[in-house]
Amino acid sequence: MKKVSILISMMFVWIILSGQTLNYPESIAYDYNTGWRYISNNGNGSIIRDQNDNQYTYFSQGLGGVRGLLVQEQKLFAATNLGLAVFDLVTDQLASTIPIPNSIFLNDVVADNSGNIYISDSQAFKIFKYSIISEVVTTFVDTGIQNPNGMVFDSSNDRLLIVSARANAPIQAIDLSDGSISTVLTTNVGSLDGLGVDRNGAIYFSSWATSSIYRLTTLNSTPLQIWTGISGPADFYIYYTETSTDSSVSIESQIWIPSMLNQSVITYDLPNTVNHFSPNIDSQNQDLYGWRSNYEYLLQGYNIYQSNNNNFGQAVLVTSSIIQPQNTENAVYFLNNYYNGDGFIWIESIEVDGTQHLYGPYNVSGTNTLETPQVTDITIDNEDIEIQWEPVTGATSYKVYVQVDADGDFTDNSDLGMFSSTESMVTWSTSGNPDFVIWDRAFFFVKAVAE
């Protein structure tokens, strides 16, 4: 119940079945330090693990039923029938099993930023609190909740968000300063289990009643059913990693969903993300692809911002209109000369409800750092327009782009055309150009090229 994602009808799905190792899997946790993925088996009281390659081995057995898992500070916390089990992930040994007085059915496990672990109990209708520092267990909440299940720590508001396994289950908030409870949303969906938040702040929850996962852009939005047909969707998790080099950024993100009743783990590629950015310029001062987005879903499109430094507060919008989404499985986008020379780029994706997500800053650089030619003279002779500019050192040719709008995209697909010249001048004729006749104006951009 820690992190999740979105659905689209065209995405790839991997379903892993293993009767010998998956036994009513309930929760998944991941250790980014070691690469081990841990899966709890509520059916036989075991915890198994793999390196995200489906080659499972037993990590622990004999726990009498295991549900929520949490990796925190080189420890694995597990909600079991025996109490809160704590494993040392350095030695891979069970460090302790902490009894939880008055507990019946411990379920999910989350941590705050102050060294406290919270455990929901779906049958005792309680939230327990364990202090790692004092090693003391207390009952944190015992009223105002019914069948509490999945939880997530909302650090920005210092509270827990929680869902419940009951009809018309709400999303509730528990203030960590005093334990007070409020309802932030009524979902009108029953038997909720998993709860999580993605890196863009969208909220997700799973429902056994509809065998589905839902997404909320914000807590004020309407839940959207995005994945369905999952038998017993339990404690999901998002795997996320970002690899950066001097010339590119690559992101890999997946959602792992235990399907308890199907004895399986279902994996989706996380959609609607800028998952690779490569802002290079080739030797002709032309953009290579700018970014890739896999499984776009519910997008209006993209905006591009640019600044000479990595301060977004000083960035300016350089796209004259929203870049339309391609709605393909692996969309590839080009920066289309939205920047000149070195600087920083931000990509803003805009969802259909107006929600915006910002990616960046990305450092852009080019192998061609030729100066922009300075136009010295423009002469109009009837239907011919002659443009002259100062030669640029290192340039072997020039490209001239013509647009009907000064804020337009000066690219090979410019409205009024593009043409090349090996001289520091060019003559353009308006004769027979229907767009020029309609608009009765033209704007020129000259670019130096080094072959």
C-alpha cells in the first residue's frame, strides 16, 4: 500500500504464477539498497523474495500469516499473526517479534518521519503505534474507524491517510499530533485494501468489491477506475528508479500488485511519465529526440519551459501552444528548436482535468555552439524579399525558417517553409505562396549549420 500507478487499455502486463512460492500474496516491499523484493504470503505465513526476476526464494517461514510489509532503515517490518516481526536486512535474521496487545488481525504497516511505525488492525478497529526509539507499543486510534486496512503517510500534512474494508468506504485522515480523525473523501466503493501515492501526488486505492484499482488526481477529484479484473487486489507497490548521465535521464517505473485470490503478482509499466530525456543537438544544430513517454493516459499534452540556469522561477514558456500527446505505447518527442545552445529545460505534462506535473530541470547542450546569425539587411523588391546576415565563424551553411507568427515554431515544418543557403544571404519569393497571401506577413529565423 505504499505506492501505485495508472491504467491504459494498451499497456503490457506480466502475470507471474507460482504455486510453490506464492500463497495468497498480500503485500510487497522493496529494498533499494540491495535490490531485494519481498512478498508476504498470508496463506502459509512466509515471506519470499526475489531480485525482480521472479526467481523466488524463502526469506522467512512459520509466521502464522503475514500481511503488510515495510522496508525502513535496513529493517523489514511485517504484520503477522504473531505480532510485528522485525528483520535485520544486513544479517537477514529475525531480530525480534513485538507483541501487540489487544490486536486481532494486524494488516498494513507504515512509518512516519519521527521513528514511529503504525499498524492497522482490520478486526480490532484500531491503529497501533510502535516507537523504534523507546520500543513502546501504544494504541494510537481506537474510535472513529471501521475495518481499517491500507495506510499511507502524508508527510506534507503530518497525517496518515487510511482506507477501510467496508461498504462505501471513505478515505480518512488521522492527524499524527493528536490522533483526530476526519473524512477527506467518500469513495462509494466497497472493500478497500491497498492505498498509495505516486511521485506526482496522485492517490490510488484497490477494491476487492470491484476487483479494481482507482486513481484520484487530488483528494477533491472523482475516483477513476483504471485497472480492473484483478482478483483480490491487495497491497500494491511502485518500483521507481532514475538513471542520469551527462546527456540523458532514464526512468523505469512499474507497479507490482499482489492478486491474492489468483495466487499471482501482476506488473504494469507505469504510464504517463517522461521516462527518458535526451536533449542533444547533432552536428547540424538539429535536435535529436527530446523525451519519451510510455503509455500516455488522460493527457491534454505538454508544455516546454527554458532557462539559462536551473531556477524554474526564471524559466519562460517556449511553446506557443500545447504539444499534443501521441497516445502510443512508446511516444517519442522532439524539442523542435525550443532552445538555443546551453541551458535548462522543464517538461510539463497536463492531464485532462488540468492537473500539471513538472519534470526537470534537464541540462541541454549541443555539439554545435555556433552563434545565431545577425541579420544586417532586408530588401523588398515587388514579390521578392532578400535577407542578408553577418557570416558566422565555423558555419558551412545556413537554414532560414519562415513563419506567419513570431511565436510560431521555427522548424523544418514552418508554415511558410524552410530553405538552405551556403551564402550569407537568401532571396525568398512570396509569389504563389497561398499562406503568405492569406496572412500578408512573414517572420524569419536564420540558423548557422556546421557540416
